[in-house]
Amino acid sequence: MKLPAGVSVAIAECLAIGPADILATAQKVRGETTMNDLLVELEAAELVTTFEWDEEPDTIREQLEALRPFPSAMSWHWYDDFLNRAEDFDAAEAVEHFLGLVGTHSLKSGTATVWIDTGNDSYAIGFARKNSQQLKNARPWVTVVRRSTIAHRFDLRRFASLFR
């Protein structure tokens, strides 16, 4: 999927940690680029992680914690309870529920968990400063994750795909 010039920069700026990070990442994704090229650059900069819909929550947690902007103040006190409840979910439901909880708890620490729509069933997740101007600029292309946000977006896309 081709992204118009400026979209890649807006997304990169949203996820960047500081001015040097913004400049370095934005220079690499300037101009028209593909979603895949953007994600490669963001992953290389440790600003986003991508994974499939059926990934294990433990693996996703490790990937999220490895991101440079991961909110170290975010509590995982809820995680064991989630794992106990996740036994009743199928793989997709477990991932969606897990990401919703991550989003809800990261917001409490002043950081938004953001989802970049890749156009398929994989996830691209990163973190951005809550209420920052960069996040507001990127809002048409990123979604702030809270409980049920991802499930709702995927359900709409799956529903729409029935009529293609």
C-alpha cells in the first residue's frame, strides 16, 4: 500500500522519542513510500513492533517492552489475571483483548499505545506521548488503542470485506 508524501513523516514523528529521533526517522521515510518500507524503518529504529494476529501474549509483551518509547511506568499488575482469562479466548480474541488492556494501562502512565493499520491482519504497535501535537497530526493514520478499539476496527474491516 503506497502512502502519500507526508503521511510517513507524520506517523514517524508521532512515534519518535526526541528531536534527533524525529529527524533521523523522518529523513528516511520522506516522500512517497509503502507501508512496508515505513514499518521496516520504524522497526529498525525500535519505535514499532509488528506481529501476526495469533501471536502469544508473552511474546507480544516482550516485543512491546523492547521498544524504546515503552512506558516504563506502566504497571503489569493486571497481566496474570489476563492470562488466566485468556484461556477462554481464541488466539485473535486474546491478542485483541491484550492490546486493549495495554492501551488502557499505558494511558494511565501518560503514553498512548498506537496501532498503525497495515491493511491486513497483522498488527503494528508503538507508543506515543498522550495528547501530543505529533499524535494529533498522525490521528488519521494511527489509532489510539483502548479496550475493544482494535476488535471494533477489525470487525468493521472484516464486515466490509464480505462485500468486495
